[in-house]
Amino acid sequence: MSDHEVHLKKFQKELSSGTVSLALLAVLAKAGEPLYGYLIAKELERVGEGVLSGKQSALYPVLRNLEGAGLLESHVEPSVAGPPRRYYRINDTGREVLSQWTAAWRATRDSVDSVLEGVTA
């Protein structure tokens, strides 16, 4: 792996840590009903190409962290086919945080876009 690829991978990893949390809260806020991990991952793939970078397993620790932070609630339901499923839903605190994070994301995006304007790749 070249130095350039190493730098890119590191940058992508640092970028994704916050954006995955933001995207998960947004998916659950829009869903209007509790979803289990696989459905969340499928929705992220459908609307947010590349957010998970094909790593569905990365979703579960983030969901647990968001729940531990008091932004999500979950419950387990038995499944007809396979093991029980843990369903997640966003709560009122999560909605407030999502609103704040969305504003911060947009401000950061706009600021970085302004700085990058005119840069040729």
C-alpha cells in the first residue's frame, strides 16, 4: 500500500467516525418506527452511498454507543427465522442532538467547501 493510500484510509476513518453516528440518527428519525440493525444498514446503503463503506459490522458498536449516550432506546423481539432481533428507535434527546449535529455538519461542510473552492485535484 502506498503512502497516499495510507493517508487516504486514515482520513476516511477519521471522517467516518462522526458521520456514521449522524447518519444513524437521521435514518432512525426518518423511519418513524423501530428498526433492527440489518434494516438500518440497508436504508443507509440505499440513501447514503458509502456512509458505511460496506462494513455493516461497524454499525452495531455505534448503535450501542448512541444508546449508551441516551440518544436511542432499544428492545429485543423474537424472530421467526433466526435469533432475536434488537430494535432501535430514536428518543426525544436523540432528536434534539440530531438537530444540533445536523446544524454543525452543515456549517462545517459549507466552511470546508468554501476553503476548497478553486482547488484542483
